[in-house]
Amino acid sequence: MYLSANRIRVGNILEIEGDPCKVMDMTHVTPGKGQAVVQTKMRNLRTGVQFEQRFRATEDVKRAFLDEHEMEFLYADGDIYHFMNTETYEQIGVAAEVFGDMAEWLTENMRIKVQFFGEKIVGAQLPQTLELEIVETAPPLKGATATNSPKPAKLENGVTINVPPFIETGEKIRVDPEARAYLERVR
């Protein structure tokens, strides 16, 4: 399916030279003389490379379609992460660099959405919130409130984030993995 360049929006995924590319930023430019153009900043989802691309406003651009499947994280074997498709039960190994910083949040049996372009994995999406146990943090301070300064806490997956001073080792908390932020205690 093709899309007119003047209808490109941030978040669209376009097929550029056979690769899926996500529009990170776009500006519609109408010079005093000449044709209007759409200036975009894009990221190649296969390679991770960011680049700028200019389109004539009347140009047609090919839209890329990604298949999304729910996958369950099984285990890591060095730099290879093993997943199982929850629909077909097929298992695949994926290189760690595909996930980047997201890899540190993966825990056994976690279900995530994985995007495929053809047969190749080009991205993944963690749940918006995760419930994790604190395995190490300083003891709580007497009379501590949420407004006091935060303290570091190590989570069960090895990630360290800042938490309020009243949180104790062994508690389960809800975190936002994208922002690397504490949200609340799990009751």
C-alpha cells in the first residue's frame, strides 16, 4: 500500500530500499518558490541506523507492514535470547543487539510483542509496567515519606532503579521499564 508523502506522520513505518524504517520526526516545508517537501528523520528498524530523508509532497511512499506476534522469553544463552511463539509454539533464537537496552528487563516466562518484517525480527515491545521484587536496597529510614530523596534498589532482573526511602528488600514494586522509574508498591 502506498501513502502520499504529505500524509506521513511520526510513528509511520515506511519501506525504504527494502528495509522497514520508522518516522521519528517530520516537517512539512513549503518554500516560497518550488514544490513543497516533507523532511523526515527516520530509523532503519533492521540496522538501527538513523538518517534523514526528503520526499516531494506529491510523491507516493511505500508503507511497510509488520507482523506482530506474542512471544514468551525462555532463557538467554550468551548473546542469544530464546523465545517461543505463544500461538505456534515455535522456538527461535534472537541476537541480543536486536533488543538493545530492553534486553536487561527480560525475565523468564515474560510475554512481549515482537515485530517481524517478513521472517526477520525488527523490534519488540515490553509491557508498559512490570512487577518485580527488590533483592537489595538500604534499610528504610524511620519517618521516611515519598517526598524524601530516593535511594537505589536492585531488582530481581539485575536492574538498579531509584525508589522511595520507605521501600524495603523483598517487596514487590511496579516499574515503568521505558522510563526506568518506580511507579508504586504491589499490594
